[in-house]
Amino acid sequence: MQSKLFACPPVLIGHRGTGRGRSAAGHRENTPEGFAAAAAAGAAWVEMDVRRAADDVLVVLHDHVLPDGRSADGLTSDELRQHGVHALDSILGQLPDGLGVDLDVKARLDDALRPADRTTGAMVARVAARIARTRPVLVTAFSPPVLLQNRAIAPEVPVGLLTPPGVPLREAVPAAKHLGAVVAAPYVSAFGLPGELAEGDEVTPEVLGRQVRVARAAGVELLVWGLGHHQLRSVVARGADAVCIDLCRHRDYAEMEASKGCHQGRQAVRSSA
């Protein structure tokens, strides 16, 4: 039986560090300061968005359009740095030891014009294989080909399928399983909370309970995203293994840790070499 990625759920994952935009403490999303602040708050994992700059350097940036309206895809890493965007390698080099990393891959349109081994997903896979020797790592994406590329290049690195609002858990779990993903990452509405689900896909506690049991039996862990703090306890109670959330309140960590029957601290993954 494979070991669980989120060995002691529920695991809180700092969304883009301390959250979207700028935190109350002034930490910007997807920056070394934001990730360090999330770790200091007790986060075992952080999520970061990874793109390929025009000079083939991987950078950490969510939106493909900058505040001034320019496309980030057309700018080099040096040009993006002038807008406060950091290179992935630079950020990884500044993370606290043992902090888990969820690399959310943002594919580019021109990946369609490249050989498979030179696409954004392939480049991220090689980075993930390298850092998996020293810390927990997960590669997530909405794009199935990105996950398949990662499995081909770095089969030792776990992958997770992100699904957008409107996709129910009954579809997310089998899709993840048959892509070889160990994680299904549904939007919060799939857990029966207010959100965007199609008519007829309303989730009762009984239906959700069965879906969670099937995920467990299939070896698929559940990482929920898009929730507000008022939904945190409900999502955890309904069976989420991990939650990716903006960390505007540090006490969330203390509350979640207190609810666990075990303790999952940040531990470095040691190389078997």
C-alpha cells in the first residue's frame, strides 16, 4: 500500500504563501516573504503558481496579465523581476527546510508548438524531481497532459488533478485515479457547500460520504481549494485531507493541529542515494 502524501490530515496549505494579493502584514502573494510567513504560522505546505517566462526561466506568478495590461508570457524573467516576480529557483532556495511545496503549473499557449520535453510542464517536472530529494513536493494542474508529462519524466513525484468550479467529486476522483494522480483537488462546491455546481449535482451528506469513501478506497487524497474561512471546519469534517486557503488568521493552524490525533511537522525528505 502506498504511503499517504498528507500523512496526518487535515493539512493546511498556504495559498500562494499567505494568500491572494497582499496580506494584512504586507506580504505579497508568491514571494519569499509570503512563503516564509506561512511557514512561520505553522504551515506544513505552501502552494505556488509556476509559469515559463519568454527566456525559458520558470517564474512564480499566478496571473498571465500584469497590472499594466501586458502579457507576462511575452516578458523575460529579468523584465518580470522588475515587476516583483521571482524566479522559481530563487524562491525554492529561500524556503525553510522541510516545507512541502505544491507546484501549480500554468501552461502556455505556445507549449503546443514545442516538443513535449520542452513544455512548461516538462520543465517543472525536472525541477520537482530535483527538490523531491529534500522536501515534500506535489505537482498540480488543471491540464491532464501536464500531469502525464510529469509522470513520464519524474514518476517518483506525486501529481494532483485540479478541477474547476462545477465539476463534482464523482467526476474528479475517477479522473484523478486514471491519470495516475494521488490527489484530486476539487473546488469547494464539490464538498456540498455553496458554490457552482450544475443543477442535479447537489451533494447531500450521504452522497458526499460515499464519494469520500470511494476516494479512500481508490487511494486518492482530497485537497480542497477555493473555500473561505467560514467553510474550513465544514470541509475538514466532511473528509478533506488537505485544504489550500488564504492564511489571514494564524489561529487556524492551532485549531487544526489540536484536532489531529497525530502531529505532522515539517520534515525534510531524505534522499535514499
